[in-house]
Amino acid sequence: MLDTKVTKLELKDPSLLETRAYINGAWVEGEATFPVHNPATGDLIANVTDIDIEGTRQTIDVAYAAKKEWAAQTGKERGAILRKWFDLMVENADDLATILTAEMGKPWAEARGEILYGASFIEWFAEEAKRIYGDVIPGHQRDKRIVVLKQPVGVVGSITPWNFPNAMIARKVGPALAVGCTFVARPATLTPLSALAMAVLGERAGIPAGVLNVIPGTDSSGVGNELCTNDKVAKITFTGSTRVGQILMRQAAGTIKKMSLELGGNAPFIVFDDADVDAAVDGAMIAKFRNNGQTCVCANRIYVQAGVYDEFAAKLAEKTKDLNVGNGFGDGITTGPLINDAAVAKVEEHISDAVSKGATVTMGGKRSDLGGTFFEPTVLTGVTRDMVVAKDETFGPVAPLFKFEEEDDVVAMANDSEFGLASYFYSRDLARVWRVAEALESGMVGVNTGLISTEVAPFGGVKQSGLGREGSKYGTEDFLEMKYLCMGEIQ
Ligand SMILES: O=CCCCC(=O)O
């Protein structure tokens, strides 16, 4: 039962809980609002301004008008503002985490970790702002010199998901603003408050009017379509499902926009006989149960070689017992609720399909006694290729264990997916480490680790997991155009 009375959040700085849209440096109250609820309790946290297609169009105009002046600033000037923004995020990490947990459900400590992770992208790109280098190419004729300039693409439209309401925006807006683009952010309808709180701090950091705009709302497909078809938007950056990514790509084709797409995954996690099994169990716990399994890089298929299968399965089940499911504000909680009923239904379908085809539930397997969308962390053994979990991303706390015999077979099974975002494997054989790392068809490979996300590395996928990379020294490239000057001699 969803509440209709707003529940007050305990914040050191209550002004961070902003419910208005942020457009052209002003806080805009819309005529319509929409409710944001805490998925752990159903409590109403806020009624947020609902920006429609017309409001989106006006915001794009504003961002378009602001782009010339912002691009004219030096990298050092833009970087200084971003650095201030980073400092403010870190200073306010507790409150930002409280807002994040309230709207998304992840445990408060994990939410705080996300805030620092998000902030790290702002810091990284504050530094990169000074390093947008061009090139000088030796001329192809005696009287010619060739110079390559890197210029900001212009207005960036950003569409981000509910599972990382801070970090997914941070790693898009950081590079965009660093190189001189202006930004229109459309946060997920379920989690707009983290994005608005970031904008509050962005304003305090001195981001000029029109450069950063945040337009929450409910008409996701209408606003997405406007961002993708509006001539004034030069680039779309999106994190979300492959299905929606395909729609956006089709819509953006009409105006040939640059696209960065960080889409679905179905990550294999492989444990070879020669692995350190305890380390592999620890890695699997992170890769599988981080954010309650609701992460695009979460391990979705766990392949364990026959010689260590039983040991690994027993140890993983034992560790899973330590997870503590509950309201993310509770002490010692490691695992929050799933985001909504549809997420629970998908998890239940995947488990019942696997069990109907012969899998065994060795841990969890059902809704938690806490009710709502809480679900018991689950381990399944005896999982086979014909089960839905082998093909579909579960996006929930289910660890399905497949048994394999040969390296070639497991690499073939791991690659037997239209997705190619992340993969993980554990082995102590150096030759195998290189062989398997090179053979896996994914943009990122965790070798003897279950956690690969950092601002210093290029995050992104191959195949239908997306286009482009976020973070790292490569992270600015998708926000830049290259222009070459062919310089003739002046006679
Ligand atoms: O769902 C995708 C979120 C990616 C989180 C990360 O950076 O690890």
C-alpha cells in the first residue's frame, strides 16, 4: 500500500531534497507533479515536478544557447568548477546517500559508496578538462600542414536508470561538462531526487546557467523521443536496457546523433579448477549480490569446473547466509528491496523455470518474510543451458551455478550471448589467464576479481551491450568532435 503523506527524510542540509526541475540555472515548479516512493516501505518521499515534451524542448533550447560561452571557457576554468562540485558531493555524501537510499532502496553504506564512486568521475574529468589534446600531422604536400582540433559536440541529452541514480549521471555529465558540452539530464522516473540534489550542488559549485539542466518526469518515451529527434541535441548518452537502447538509436538515426549506449549484460563468472576457491567465492558474492543483483555488470551465469563445483557451491551458499536483507536504513543491512513488483516477478519466473527443469534451490528461493519487494538471496545448483537464466539477465539476487568440464566449452558457453558487457573468471594458471581473457567477448573482464568498476578504467560493452566507453582517459572521446585543418601556405 503506497502512502500519500510525505515522510520527512533526516538530512543535515534539507535544501538538498529538491523537488523542482533545474532549468537554465533556475528551479522550476511545474503544474504537474509525480510521487516518488521508498521501495522499502512504500512511504511517499516527495512530489516532484513533471517536465513534459514541451518543457524538454524549452530546456534543449536553453542548453543550446549556453553552449558557446561554456565551450569558450578554458579547460582549466571548467575543471575548477567541476572540482568544486566534486568537493561538495564528498562534503554532502551522507545526505546524498540518505536521499539515494530513500528513493532506490540500496543499503545506506552502499549508497554512500555510490556517491563517492559518482563523485570520483567528477574529480577525474575535472582533471581531464585540461587535457583535451589535438594533434599535428605531417603534411601530405610540401605546402600543407595538418592540424587536428577536438571540439565539444554541443548539447548532450542524457537518459539514466534507477539502479545507480547518482553514479550513472556523474560519469556522463563529468566528461560532457569537462570538454565544454552542455547537458540535459532526464533521470529515471523512480529516482529523480539524487539527480536534483546533484544539481543543487552543481549550482553551488558555480556551473553557469543553462550548462546543466535536470528535467524529471513521467513521460519517458515522449521525452526520450524529443531528446533523440531534436536537431539541437548533438549526442545521446544512455544507460539502460538493450530494448530501449535500440529504440533510442532508431529515433536518433534521423538526425545522425552521436550515441553512447551502456546496455544490458548477462555476465558469465567462471571458476576454473586451478582457482583459489575462497577468493572466487568472495568475488562471486560481490559480482552477484552487489546492489541486490540489480547491476548491469552483475554475474548472471556462474560456471564452475567439475573439480571444484561442490566446494564452491557449498561455500557460496554458506556466505549467502550472511547477507542481511532489510530496509536500507537499518543497521547491518547488506541487501535492500528489489526496485518493484515487476523485478520480483522476473526473479520468481527465473527460479521457477530453473527448478521446473531440474535445478535445486540450495539457499533462499522465495520472497522474504519482510514482505514488499524483499527477496531472499538465492543459490541454484544443477543449472543447465536450456534454462531461462542462461539467456536472460535476471537483474536480481539469484546465483545460478552451471557445471562445466573443459575450458573451450566454458568459453563457448560464456560467449553464447548477444550481450558482451562484463565477464569474470578465476584461475591461477597464467597461460590460461591470457588465453581466456582474450577469448571472452566482452568489453570488460575481471580476472581474479569480482569488482571492476572504477573511474580510471573504460567502462562499456561489445555486441548488444552497447557503444562507447565511460570513465578513464577515453571517457571524453565520445563527447568530442574531431576537426582537421588543412593549412596551405600564405603566398
Ligand atoms: O547497471 C549498470 C550500472 C553500472 C554500475 C557500475 O559502474 O559498476
